[in-house]
Amino acid sequence: MGLLKFLFIAIAVLWLVRIVFRLIFPWAMRKMAQKVMDNAQQPYQQRNAPYRNHGTRQPDGKIRIDYVPPQNQSKGAKKAGEFVEFEEIKPSAE
């Protein structure tokens, strides 16, 4: 009797797991595919972000700077000493 009861419960649990899996698995796969597609599109959306507002114009007389390059101040050229200009003289073919 105990073996029959165990088999009945095991079959019922497996049957319920199968039904739940059939309902949840497609939904989970759609969510995962959507997340992968969003992650794949994200670099392209960030790269094209400055061009999204191409229809809006800045008022005349206003300047907008998007990028300011860093200032490289090399003090080595100032301390190098004086430079002498020279001309290269090619030897004449005799």
C-alpha cells in the first residue's frame, strides 16, 4: 500500500511540475531574449544619443561645447635649453 501511495504522489507531483513548466518556461525565455536584445542595442543607443535631438536647434549666439580635450602642459620643452637652427648641406658630386 505504501509503494502505491508513493507512486501516486510522485506521478502527481511530476505531472504538476510538467504543467507549471509548460506555462512558465516560454514566458521566462521571452523575458531572457528581450533582456539580451536590450543589452545588444544599448551601445548603439548610447553612440547615437547626441544625434537624437537633431530637430531641436540652439538659439543664435549660444555656444554649446560637448567635449573639451585635456590640456597637455609639457614643461620638458621649456627646460630643454636653446635650439640652434641648421641647414643640411649635401656634398656635391665631383
